[in-house]
Amino acid sequence: MLPGFAANNSPVCYAFWLCTSSMFIPYTGKHSCNTLFQEDLSMNQLDSIKQFTTVVADSGDIESIRHYHPEDATTNPSLLLKAAGLASYSGLIDDAIAWAKKQGGGREAQVTHACDKLAVNFGAEILKSIPGRVSTEVDARLSFNREKSIEKARHLVALYQEMGIDKSRILIKLASTWEGIRAAEVLEKEGIHCNLTLLFSFAQARACAEAGVYLISPFVGRIYDWYQARKPLEPYVVEEDPGVKSVRNIYDYFKQHKYNTIVMGASFRRTEQILALVGCDRLTIAPPLLKELQASDTPVVRKLIPASQILPRPVPLSEAEFRWEHNQDPMAVEKLAEGIRLFAVDQRKLEDLLAAKLSL
């Protein structure tokens, strides 16, 4: 039972208590009290979240994207590999194969062409079902090569433009390595917006903001996985979830220092993590969790609110400082390396699939 209420523990009373008690939500932003809570208590959780946060579909499955009406969508090699195995997308694959053959060159070059074209084909198809942007990922094997990452990003944008799609509807995904961040810095100056992914440390987040990156994707679930494997959080308390705490810290820091970089929480394992980050700029959510949220009508409370007190920005991190600070976080070092390897494995599997089709 909540303090200040006897038997009346209705959602409306609960919302009022949360809004006026600094014990639970220390409101320091410029918004009115009413912006903390959903306007219609009959709404499902997914629609309620959309009042405070831009919802992004974390999927290459176009049918799922159409069903949940997200603003944006994200893809990666793992999602594309999964979608490529579905018969309903054979037309996109056939088109990529035909296009690659027309480009000529040896078999390796044709496989690369087919992979790039397939990623863009999926992105273009997804854009037919969303009003915002789609994220398309640069080959993870280029994560430590600034120049090659820039070259690949420009090529992907050019492929979209050949299909009549403006670069304003595209985000280029790059791993949050020092080289990836520096590549994004160059691309942003060319008007090519970037989504820095595989982000696990505060040093990565800070370096991205200082480079003027458009958007970052801190990985809530993978951070949670690492700590859970070593020191299980039992019983589960979302406020103590290290992945949730990481995103909150990044969000607060960005707002306090007026960085324009968008924070998009990613890689969720459970709906509690999502609900604990309502108010974050964006949240990218996989279809199974979107389904859970859509099926629930439990009231939603905004958790993240921009700070009203603005602090001066520190001197940007040097490369040596970045590498040292990132290296101080063993979880981040391990998960970044693992993430790059796993995306590279799925990229090779996708290449093998397309190579087999090129041989037909």
C-alpha cells in the first residue's frame, strides 16, 4: 500500500503520488507533472510508451514491422540472415543476386555486391512501412578500419539513392570502436547520419557525443547477460539491472551537458527493462517484446526526464584516454569484441547463402 493512501490504491492515485513524491521520481525537468503519465489508462503499454518515447522495431521481418507501427526500424547481419531464410523475401534476394551479376567482377566481388544490395533492398522495403528511418549496418569486419568504413557507408547510401531514397531516411550503423566513431564523425559532416551500435561503456557513449554522432544504441540486454552470468540478480529488481542503469547514466549525462546525440536503448531481454527506460529518446524493441507490451494494459509511468540544470562540457576524450577508460570496464571490452565477432560470423553465413545462389 502506498504512503498517503489508505484503501484507495487506484492507478490514478498512484500516479499522483509518484508525481508529487521526490522519493521515487525527483522531477527536475521542464515538463509539467502530467507528462509523466499516460493520458488514457485504457491504452495498451506499447501505445502508452509511444507517448514518451519513439519506438523502433528491432527486426528485419517486414510483416512484424507493419503490425506494430514503429517510427523507425533497425537491421543488422543477424536479422538479415534470419529474414533471408524466409520464402516471403525471396524476391528481394533474387533482385540482389541479379544486380550483383550485372556488376561483374570475380565471385568474391559479386558476393560483396549481393550482400550490400540485399541490405539496401530490405531497408527500402521496410521504409515503405514506417514514417522514419531505417538503420543499415556496415560490415562488422571493418570495425577497426576508419577509411573502409567511410567508403562502405557512402556506397550503401549511394545504393539507396539509386532507388530514389534520400539519405535523410537512412542511418548507417557502425560499431562503437574508436575507428567507428571517427568514421561517423566524418560521415555526419557529409550529412550521413549514423547509429553507433555495440555500445557498452560510458567512454564509448561520451566519445560518440563529442564526435557529434546522430544516435547511439547502448545494449541493455547484453550488459545484463554479462553480469547475470557472473553475479545473478535474484530476485530480479529492475532498478538494479546494470544494463538499465547504464542507459540511465548515459541519458542523464547527455541531457545535463546538452549533447544532441539521441540515446536509443537496445537489446532488451524483458519488458521490465523497457518500462524502466520510458522517456528515453528512443527504444528499439524486438517483435516478441512488442507483442507482450501490446497485450498489457498496466499503466505506464515515464522514468527518464531531461535535467533542468545544464553543466559545461568537458574537454573531449583523446584516443589514449578513450582506450584507457573503455579498457577499465571488462564487461564492455568483452562484449564489444564478442559482438563484432558474432556479427562477422552471421555476415559470412549470409555471404555463403548468397554465394550458393550466385552459382545457380
